[in-house]
Amino acid sequence: MNYKIKIITGYSDDQKFVIDMEEAHKAYYIFRNPEKRAIFSNGIALIGSNIRSIAPDWNGTMGWNETHKLDDYDWEEINGRGIKDKMYSLMGKAEDIAIKISNNEKLLPYTTKKLSEILTIENKAIENTQTKQLIEGIVKDITI
């Protein structure tokens, strides 16, 4: 599934820009830092102060025509396949990463990485920490 989000800068259709979820953290970063700018892989260039909102692009994610109006059957498919939950989970993770980058300028190079790459790096760091804690606990138990 290729999840997509919309970056909304105004009310007309030409002020809604679709990007892949892989760059969502970059969108959230410039949204949180209005003076910052970003260029996305599809060529869209935005200033953070122009972003009004960031929302799921259900039609793009599902591969439906962008003018298609979602009905009950569509929502049943989106919910039944777990796509809604996964979408909001990914958006939350992207926002969390943007917050970390905003709070630590040394992490700014992560805006050029794909979201999936960053999540893999974070998961490995968590696993390494858990493994380290487990080993320390075993060593502590042995020495007592």
C-alpha cells in the first residue's frame, strides 16, 4: 500500500498537494517551523507558513480517481482493511519525528531520509537498548 497525504495551503483544488507518506515528516517539520522551506520528491516546493493543514489522501492511497467522492462502501473497505488505522499511525509517527527534528537541529539531515528508513533506524535503536538492558539484567542476576 502506498500511503499518501495532502498538504493543504488554501481552499481551492489547486492548493492541495499530494505527497507520499515517505516524506510526511518533512511536511510536518515545515508546518511546525513556518519559516522553513522544503522541496518534495514530486517537485512541490512549499514554505511552512503557507501550510494550513495536513490530511490523509484516501483517494490517492486507494488508487481511486481524485474526484471520486467516498461513500459508505469505500469507508467500509478502508476500515475493514485496516488502512485508516495504519494511515493515522504513520501520520503520528511522522509528526513525532518532526518534533524530534525541531527540538534538535543536529537531526535536520533526517528530513532527507524516507520515513520508512527513519522508522527502521529508530526500531533498531530501541531493540539495541532493550537487548542492552536485558544483558545488563542477566549479568546483574549472575553477579548477585
